[in-house]
Amino acid sequence: MFIISKLAIALISPLGASIFGGLLGVVLALWGRLRLAISLGVLALLWLWFWSLPAASNWVRGYLENQHPPMAIQDVPQAEAIVVLGGGVSPAGHGDLYPNLESGADRVWHAARLFHASKAPLVLLIGGSDPSHSAASEAEAMGQFMRDLGVPGQALVLENRSRNTSQNAEYSAEILAGHGISRILLVTSAYHMPRARRLFEAQGLEVVPVATDHEVLSRPLWRNLLPDTRALDGSSRAIKEIVGRLAGR
């Protein structure tokens, strides 16, 4: 099921959809449907070009991020626990010494800020991994980063089984219930927060969303009209979130 979901995500991404459209165009051309094949090929290229534009990427990411704008630490209310979703730290592989910080590592850094500001006494770190590729879970990798940021080990609780956001919410709710916790500060990237919040609230938790890792930045107009690989990546992640919300409904 996990592999199927990953394949589905790859297919709905702009890059995956464009490659699939191009391959389908090749098949149609081999079958003699040349006009239809050319039309499909052009459509696939236009689809890829559009979502590679920073203007398009900022538009779709902004739709998600604007639902949860940045919040100053002093404005964040108190809660019983800080819950940090995985996606910002890659655990060390077999034979590696240290985890690798990814673009979403702001999640862990912001959680450390909240803890040091005494917003909650407990930090729940969430994320499993594939043991065939990783020497530890993502939660353990985040724990190492958190300790480097000065958060004591006794304040950390790890959930290291989940592999997607639905499992994040389900397994975390079990752990939090065992600690008698129902009110949490949920920390994840801004584009991911709308779907994550809904899933955690569906588990009966009182969620205070504390979004971080806001990606949409103002830039000169001419740069918004030039294709960019980072824009394509951002578009893909945002589309995944939107499709995930629709599928959940």
C-alpha cells in the first residue's frame, strides 16, 4: 500500500504527469494516431512549463501557506505538548555518522524555540523510516538535532513507526492519550499545515497550528516568469497536499 501511494503521488505531480503524457503520446504515435500524439505531447510540455514557473508555484503554495501565516513566539499560546512532524531531517544511512538536514528542518528548529520559550514541557517527534536504507528512524534523527539545540533528552518522546501524515496523526494520538495530553502545538511546514491539522483534529486533539518553513517570497517580476526547478518542486508538494485533502474528504 505504501508503494502504491508513492506511485500515485509521483503520477499526480507535474513532472510525473508530463512524463506519463509524453509516453502516452509516443504510444499513440506508434499506433498511427500522430495528430493526437502531437497534441498530447504539446499539452504535457505546457503542463510541465506552467508548474515550473515561480509565479504558478507561488500561487498554489500561497493558497496553502496563507491559511497559517507566521506567528511570533510570544503570541503562541501554552499547550501540553509540542508535536513535530517529520519531513525535515533525513536519518543517517548505514555507515553514515550523522543525519542530514533537509529544507524542512525549520520544523525542528522552530520546535526548539517553542520549548525554550516554555510553551510546552514535552516535545513529541514523529517519523519512521525504511530500515533497509536508514540506520535509525526520522524521529531519532530529529531527537539528535533537538538535543544539539539544547532540548534535554527527558523532554523528548519519539514516535518512530509512521510513514505518512495519516499515520502521524493516528500513532501520535495513541502516545498523547497515554500521557493524558489533548492540547498540542502542531509544528510543520506552512504548506503542509492545513491537511495535517485536519488529520490531527480528526483524532480528537485540540490543535494549535504553529506553521513554519514559509516558502513563498517576493521576487522581481521577471524572475517569476522563468522556469525554475525549485518552483517545480514546490508546485509538486503543494499539489500533493491539495489532492491529499480532497482524497481525505
